[in-house]
Amino acid sequence: MSSQLFKKKPLHVLLEELNGESRLRRILGPLNLTGLGVGAIIGTGIFVLTGLGAHIAGPSLMLSLVVSGLACLFSALCYSEFAAMVPVAGSAYTYAYATLGELFAWIIGWDLILEYAVAASTVAQGWSHYFQKLFEMVFKTPFPKSFGWPPLQYNPGTVLTSSGSIFNLPAVVIALVITIILVKGIRETANFNTTMVILKLAVIFLVIGVGIFYINPANWKPFAPHGLVGLTLFGKTLFGQTDASGAPLGMMAGAALIFFAYIGFDSISTHAEEAKNPRKDVPIAIISSLLICTVLYILVAGVLTGMVPYDKIDKTAPVAVAFMQVGLGWANVLITFGALAGITSVLLVMMLSQPRIFLAMARDGLLPPKIFGAVHEKYRTPWKSTILTGIFIAILSSVLPLEILAQLVNIGTLLAFLIVCGSVLVMRKTHPNAERPFKTPFYPFVPIMGVLLCLVLMLSLPPENWLRLIIWLGIGFIIYFAYSRKHSHLRNEIKENKD
């Protein structure tokens, strides 16, 4: 039985699936794919997390972004190799199935469900926050609290308590609207995403272009007020300072937090099956989107910490408030609108990617194919799983507090990145002669560094994150052994051959 659990899916089988009835429509070019990557990355990170990161790292937040960007770059190069070799839906799940076997594939697939669903729910709440802010600006009255927040609120060290609200209505509405767009088709989705990306990039260039004239170099001193470390192990600070609550401070602590800002580039690989020329376009899009966003992040962090002393930066709307603090209140509406557009595109790509993971798993029999493997005859989209995803995200984002959702995202993503980097090492040994239209450069340095950096960042997360990950994976194991293992196409083929 153990040999069946780790049975690998042959490369030729993966490639044959591209000719099946459930194949998705190939219409995405390199610009569309890069737009999806930029759309997924730039949003909550640049408009929200820069404020929290500045309080942890000070002006050295710029260096924190470089460290997190490097960890992502190593992973991105590994993703690119696999996406060019196996241009099918499924991303890290598919890569793990081909290199590490079915059980590892299930683990990473189940982990990706956690990453995309919870990340989308987190982003939907961020969208709701900015929508309510814009609502108040336009109508000069606050959005009704009863329908603006989840009914539960999170207080560290205590149980969940009532917030006095009924549910988060804007989060539900945006999740359902995005679901309708996604069901309609990938071309409509890409066009809508491109519009949102253009809008938010225009606002970011405005922030950089105007804010640079209000920089006071004295605000960058000291550059690293809390030092350049801040490493932790399961929540215990090993090196560096801590705040009053015992949370780590420093450049590396900022890198662990700001890593959330980069989540999304990997979603490009889930759309390899919809790319016109996946062997070339997907690697270009992954690397291009990551490099573009890293540069923009660093520039915005530099402007933000240069305009306002790091300890005076607002934690909830840092960019908009920073402009108000230097007397540029007129920019508040524009920045808020840009943030809303940016967060919309992030939500769109997260919700676009989730059903593609379901589709890949359903093709292998690990999930019910009639639901999760169904592709619409006209639109060629996985419509049933898209609708289920939209409903699930609407429920999560409307009832659970942001803090609970956000804490689950980073560790799931880091685990996926770590496994992809490790899979490149395995595949180079087991399939040395396989065709690789794109090769991870500086092998084996890049995948090894990807594994190590992801592991360091994972260990720097609070212990509650590990507990929640273990619980989630435990639920996944129950489903796997109760349903997926029995219906696995690969396992049934092995059984038939033996009989």
C-alpha cells in the first residue's frame, strides 16, 4: 500500500490530458499572463501591509522586501521550469504528483485550497474596508456597521466574541460579482483584470511621482531602528528585539510579515493550460510580474518611510494617510480608489486560480469529477467549482474576522513554495533527460536556497499558524483515505494491472 501512496504520475500522462474533453481554452498571451501576475500581487500588500511592516522594520522595510522578493524569485524560477515542462492546470499539485507521488500531491493540493480560499477571503475583507471608506467619502455618512463587519471578532488570548454586526455585506457582494465574471469566461476575466491593473498602476505611479518630492531623508535615519534580524523559531525570538507583546522586531521580522504581499505570482502557473504558448509565455510572465512588483514595492516603501517617520505611519491605510499627513489630502480619494481597484484584481486572480486546482485533482479522481471536473460546454471554464468557490469565500469573508483568516495564508504558501523547489531537485535526478524549455538557472543553488529561505520564513511564523496548518492537513488526510485513495485513477490502474 505504501508504494501506491507514493506512486508518481508519468509525464506523458500529464501531457495527454491536454487533449481531453475537459481541456481549457488556450487564449492567454504573455501580456495577459503578466497582467494576471501583477493583478494577483499588487493589492493588500502595498496598500495595507507596508504600514504594519514599517512599524516592525522601520525604513529597512525596503530591505525586508528584497529578502522576501529573493525567496519568491528562487521559487518563481522553480515554478517556471515545471510550468514549461508540464503546461497543465494544477500548479504545485501537478508538479508534486509527477515528482513526489500521490500522497504528497494530495497534501500540496489540499494546502493550495487553503492558500487560495483563505487568501481570497482575506482580500475580500480588505476590499470591504476600502469600499466602506470610499462610501463614507462619497455619501458623507458611515456605512451601516451591522452590515460592514463579521459577526465575530478576534481578541488575542481570548475566545471569539460578538462584534454586534450581522455579516459583512460588501465582502459577500464582491465575491459573488467576481464569481459571475469568472464563470463567463477566461477572456472576459483577463480583460477585466487588465483594466483593474492599469488603474492601480496609475495610482501607484502617482504615489511615487508625487511622494518623492515630499521625502525628508532624515526620516530614513536610523535605517534599521530595530536591527537587521528578528528571527524566530515557532514564535520564540532567537535574535533581535521584541515589542511589548513579545512579537519580534527587525528587518527579517518585517520580511516574514511582508511575504504575504508577494503571494499571487504562483497563480500564473495554474493557468498554464490556458496559455497560447505556455512553454515560453508562462516563465516570462512569472518572472516579469515578480520583478515589476518587487521594484514597485521597494519604491513605495522608500517614499512612504521618507514622507513620514516610520513610527507615525498609519497601520490600516498607510499610503492614503501619509499623503494627508504632508498636506496632500486631495490624493486621498484617488489612492482609496486605486486601492479598491488593486484589491479587486487580487481577489479575481485568487478566485480564478482555486477552481483550476480542483479541476486538476478531479481529473485524477481525488475529488468528485462531476462537480469539480465539470467544464462548461460554451465558456470552457470549470463553472461548478467556480460557483462553489465563490459561495465558500463569500461565507468565510462575511463571518470570520480578518486576523483569523490572514494568519492561515503565509504558512500554506510557504509550504507550497518549499515543495516546488524541492521537486525541482527530485525531477533533475529522476528525469535528467526530460525536455525542459526553461531551466532553473544556477542549479542546484537556486532550488536549495528556495527551500532554505522558505523554511526560515515558515519557522518565523507564530506557533498558532503551525497548529492550524496541522489541523487543516488532518482534515485533508481524513478525506484522502475516506474518498480520494479509493477513487484515484492512478491507484485503480495499478490495481487493474496487478489483477
